[in-house]
Amino acid sequence: MTDGEAETRTLVLLRHAKAEQPGSGSDVDRRLTARGHADAAAAGAWLAGQGLLPDVVICSAARRTRQTWHDVALGMTGVPPEGGPAGTAPVVRYAAAAYEAHPGDLLDLVRMVEPEAHTVLLVAHNPGISLLSALLDPEGADREGLRTTGLVVHRAAAPWAELTPGDTPVVDRHTARG
């Protein structure tokens, strides 16, 4: 690995998987649908297949994002033929501040990640997660925004604490469907 590669960081943004329609209960307590569970597991398999196993996971504290992360983690276990080895367990932070967050607030959460982490997965909600992608790479972001279980991979040369708008290009994207 060269010095340049050692300093490269990868930020994976994931919109939560398909959730139940809003009902009489609290929005924060909405659960994933059966399709959402399958799609989240497919997202994990895709991440493992791409070698994008996170060192740190920042996850909204809402039920549907926590369930999404759980199923992504199961999908990363590498059950053939879908993916590779799960690797070491990431540090997982459930962040109430990621629920209904503005893109700048989500960026602040990423900026607090320890510098030795190479890959960070942020699991959150629209519109904030899509707007964060557009903030990081205005030209490369999807104009339609992330669909449920949509992943966008950004590459950063700067340390997490120094991420700035427009400086973290999109290098890959995927919408997982199980």
C-alpha cells in the first residue's frame, strides 16, 4: 500500500430499507417490511463483495435504520454466493441526531470519527442522506436522491475531521434489491 492509499478514506452512505407506511404510531418506531429486510441483507452482501466492510457505523436511532443495519451486518457474513468474509466487527454508534438530520448535521457526525478508521458507513434517512451526498460531490450525486436501500460510495483524501463540501467524490453507487 502506498502512502496515498493509506490516507484514502471511504464513506458509504445508505438510505434505510423499505419501511412500513406511516400509521398511527410514532414515525421513529416504523419497522422494515419483508422486502426491506431482504434488501438490507442484499446491501450487506454487495458491500462485502466490494470489500467495503466498515470500521465504523453511524446509524440513526430510528427503528427502521437500526433494523437496516442489523440486516446489512447479516448480509456481510459472506454466505456464498453473495459475498465475502465479514471481517472484524465495526464500532457501531446509534445517533439520535441522525434522525431527521440536515446534511450539515450528518457531516458533523462523520467528522467526529476517529482518524484511524478507513471505511465509515452512515445509515440514515432522506432527504438528509441524499443531500449529504450532493453536498460532498455536487456533480456526482444522484439528482433523484437515494432510493430505499440505496448506497453511494464517496472517497476522501482528507481526514474525517477535515471533510469539506465538494471534496469527496462519488466513486460507486448501488441500489440493493433482495
